[in-house]
Amino acid sequence: MTSNAFFSRRGWLARRMLVPILVLMAALGAGTGAFAQTPVDPPDRVAQLNYFDGPVSFAPAGFDQWAGAVLNRPLTQGDRLWNDAGARSELHIDSTAVRLDGATSLGFSTLDDQTVQLALTQGSLIARVRSLPPGQRFEIDTPNLAFTASQPGDYRIDVDPASGTTRVTVQSGSAVVYGSDGASADINAREQITFSGAGLAQVAAQTAPALDPFDRWAQARDLDEDRSISARYVSRDVIGYQQLDNYGDWENDPSYGVVWVPRVTVADWAPYRVGHWASIAPWGWTWIDDEPWGFAPFHYGRWAQRGSRWCWVPGARNVRPVYAPALVGFVGGSAGGISFNLSVGGAVQPGVAWFPLAPGEAWHPSYRASPTYVNNVNRMVINHNVTNITNVTNVYRYQHLPAAVTAVTVAAFAQGQHVRGNARPVAAAELERARVVAPPAPTRDPRSVFGASKLTQAHPAPPAAVIDRRVVSNPVFNRGRAGTTPAREALPNPQLRPEPARNADGGTPRGLTPPGPASPAAPAAPTVRPPLAGVPLVPRGQREPSAPARNEAIVVPHPAAAPVQPPQAVPHQPAVQQEPMQREQAQREQGLRQQNAQREQAQNEQAARAAQMQAQQKAQESQRAQQEQQMRQVQAQRMQQEQQMQTQRAQQQTRQAQAQAQAQAQAQAQRAQQEQQMRQAQAEAQAQRARPPQEQRAVPAPENRVRPKPEGERQPLRREEPRPVQVN
């Protein structure tokens, strides 16, 4: 049904919206065109971590701390991913799929409305660029070159830090690679070229080889996407549509058209209730759902309740989707201005409550954004012909519905704890008095930034060399200056300091210390690199004053190596003053020796970890090779069994054909014999009819004549009847 019909049949919608919304007509008619983005607007797309298998960790923008990866977490500019040895992961950016193999490091250099710029410093990456509209740029930067896709296609890039090379394989499509000296080279379909150095020096060039296990895994996932049923009802640019097929059903609704109904077994399930919140810049509080399908229905479209079931209304398919952090409304107390005090669990305490937006209800961001951006986010599910909505009230459809409202404490919300298990019931009377309020202010507290990731548990992290390795960027698009020379640049490094969460009264929660100048008496904590967990988080680009700079040698002076100076007159000092100076110098030398020893120990531990990782990688590769060999053997056995079965079927078919032929031959012989007998009988009948009639025929004997008996047969005795006697 059209949006005009929806608004005419749902006349109450204009009376139940939050605040007036001004919808500009500038983007009218540009359903699939590019949006004009102002500097205050955040990007209209993100990357989704929709799949990972094995040890995978991530580091948010502005932090050196690594944590365990979180499913469905939005990734944006400055974020980094690390696949440990043996792990695999999959990302989606609009309709483009990016897949990473084991021992792979990936960073997001740029991710906005026009540009996807990734930094691959080590490992293997396969990208399937399904579409590349005009003005869009897809780039992968490596230590040797900058790869730029020229058209949709399938591409693979392998970065080998041991040999210092980058191998580019183009299965389909075409691409251009750029070196640090401004040189460029075209790579067409079915070509593979290996480059060394940063000047596009070709080491090897050949036709794209046969697919390896990583290629086949990516190809299988591409085939699943090609067969997706959900792609018939939503745009492929809606991130996360691939996961909807296996976890729900598409149904027709008389009011909303085609809707998606999830298969959930939780009795009190409601949208935005199974997951957690995280503070992700520049959007602020972002919902991260725990379900495998929990990305598209919580960042696009709206939710509607049909009876006792919830259904997702995706909106118009021909409108370009724009990502939103969470399409919900927040409710708070009824007095005292904007307040988050609710009666949660029967006691008044600081709480945060929210509800899903219904179809047609406008979503308003809590961050700065232009009216065009707000229009673009809402135009999928709101009639874009309405330019001004007035005379509205601060009431939404599910604002006062206890089954739709979810509430947790402020601490659980700000610390990114799982809502499931921490949700508190809210009385219907309290909801009737509650009103719509703004969401809490975002924070850079590590617990809120990392969300429900496993910060306190061991998690892998890339080696220091991988983190520090720089990449080559495309000279045509380098920092937006066309035609400039390429730059070897590091990943974005905003200087951000974690901030602690605040209680309702503005105080610092127990166990956290607000940032401030360090006390001179308290020594600074040393910087410890992951994978050790639970260490203080230090903003990227800074180091503690007590720790030596990376790659900075510390030399301990030796008395024998000191230059010989001519004897000079030394003023006499009392022994009381010389002894403290000697002790202080000895302490300094001892401290330097300890620092050198610690540094050597750290280097040895790092080398041991690297050797252990290489050994594990070799063991895993060997195990993979064995598994592949076993799979080949199983496939060979299956092929042999199939051949035997085919041979048996052929023999059985041959026997059946012979039996049928023999039966047919016997039936034909019987029919021929019967026909022969019939012809003979007809001939005899015709011959008998052709004979002349006999003129004399035998006269039959009278019946009372005694016929003679043949010889040897006794004649029966005739019994004479007694004659009557005459009486005189």
C-alpha cells in the first residue's frame, strides 16, 4: 500500500507524534541518489560485524586496548579488527561483503557516505563489491600499494610481512593499484600480480589460480547471499538482510504490506530487549542486539505489534537506507523537567526506559544533525510528501504499553551490561505519568564504549609491528586533494581520554577514578600491551612518562668505558654528603639495569609469543591440510560409491530391458501362432464351403430295428410279457 493511503487510513498518526518535524523537499524524487551531507551530519552507513569464528578482537577508535569481538557491533572510522591465527570473520558495508582470514589486521581509515577506505597491514582479505555507484570509492591500502576497485567484482588481497609483498587477485571486475611514487597499474579480471616495495615493482604475474579453502568459503557465502529471500523485500543496501532468511518469515499485512516476523521463543520478548547499549561516536548510544539477525530490524524500519506478536516493517524498498543507532524513544519522570527517575522494581531509583517506534513515527537524533539528514533517516517509513506536521502531542503508540517498554538502572545502561537479566518491571501507572525525554548523554567510559565485550578475559591482539605498520593511500583521493602525491599515513588516531560514568547525582561510580592530573607521589602505571586484560586504558598515541619510548635504546654507562679525563682538583666534601650521592647514583644505575632487563625480558616474551603464534599457525595449517586431504578422500570415496551405484543401476536397467525384450518377443510369437491358427481355420472353413453337396445320404435305421451288437457283447435277455388267458 502507498504511503498516502497509510496516512489517510491512519489519521491518528499526526496526533501521536513526538514533536513537529520539518521534512525538506530537496531530496524528493532522489530515491536512490546520493544524499547531500553537511559537516554536522554523521555518516549514513557503517560496517557490521555479522560473523566470526575463532579468536577475533577489536579496538574502538581512540583506544589502544583490545577486547573480544561483539556480534552485530557497528564499526566505523578509526576502529580496528584482528583475526588471530585460525579465525575468520565477515563484514558488510551496504551490499559489499568483506571477509578476513586468520592472522589478519584490518583498520577503517575512512567510512563515510562516499568513501570506504580500509587499511590491511597483514593477512588475507576477500571483498565482493556487488555495486559501485558513480561517485563511490572502495579502497584497500596496504604497506606496498593502494588498491582501488574500478567496477563491481570479486577481489582478493594478501599482505605478507615476511616477504614484504602484496598479492592482488582479481577474479572478476577490474581495479587500479597505486604506489608511493605516483605510479599506477591496471589489473583486469582473472589476473594475479604480486608487488614488492612501495613503487609497484612486480615480483610475479600470472592468471588467477584455482580457489583455495579461503576462496571456497567466501564463494559459498556469496551463493547464500545470491539466493536470499529477504532481498526480494528489502534493498541489498540494508545491512544485515542476509540473516533474516533463517530466523523469521515474510508475511503480508493489510496495513503495512510485507512484514517480517521473527521466530522467538521468549515469552516476554520485545524489540530492543535482548542486547546491550554502547557509546559509539559520533552517534552516541547505540543498540547492539544479541540475536544473529539483530542488525537490520534495529537500525532500519519500524516495529509493529499484531496481536501478541511483533513484526518488523522494513519500509519502502526503493528508498536508500540510512543507518540509525537505535530507532527508539526514551521515557522519564513526569516532574522536575527532563528526568530519568522511574519507579523501577517497586523502588524509586535512577533508571532508563525506552520503547520501539511504530510505523510512521518520526525518529529524532540526540546529536546535532541537519533537517536533510533527519528526513533521509525517516523517509523510508514516513510519507515524504508531508513537509510540515503540526498540532501534535508528545505521545507515541507504545509509550505507555508495559509489554513494549524496557527499563534498566542507570549503572546497567551506562556500563553496557546485557539488558536480558537486568531489565526491571515498570508499573503501568508510572508509565502513564512518564513522558518522552532525551536519552542520556554519551560518555567515553571504556565500559560504555566496549559494551558487553569481554574486557576482563584474555583476548588476542596483533603484534606491535602489525599495529605500527603504515600503509600507502590513493594519491587521487589522498585527504580529498586530487592529484597530490601519495602519503604513507597511519590509521586515524584521535586523542581521547576515557571518562568515567556518572551517577544520577553527578558523582563517580564506586571503583572508578575521574581523569585528572597525576599526583607527583603516585608513580604512573606502566603501559602494558594486550593480550593482558584489565590494564589501564591509555589513549592511542600517548605513553606513560615512566615507560621508555618504543624502539628507544637505553644505554647503561660503564665505568671502564668512560673517557679518561686529566686529573683535576676536586673540592673536598664531607663524607656525609658524598655517601648519599653515591647511593643515589648506584640506585640510578640499578634502575637503568632493571629497565634494560625488563626491556630484554619483554622483547624475549614478545619473540616467544611470535614464535608460538607461528608454531600455532603452522600447526593449524597442517591440520587444515590434513582436513582437506581427508575431505578429498571422503569426496573420492563418495565419487567411487556413486560410480558403483551408477554401474549397478545401469546393470539393473540392462537386465530389465532384456527381460522386457524377451517378454515382448514371446508375446509376439504367441500372437503370430494364434494368427496362424486363425488363418488355417479360416482356410478349412472356406474349403468346406467350397465342396459340392452329397447326392445320396445314408438312410437312418428305424428306431424299432434292433441294431446288431458288436462281437463279444452279450445280448440282453428279452423278457416276454405274459399273454392273457381266455376263459370260456
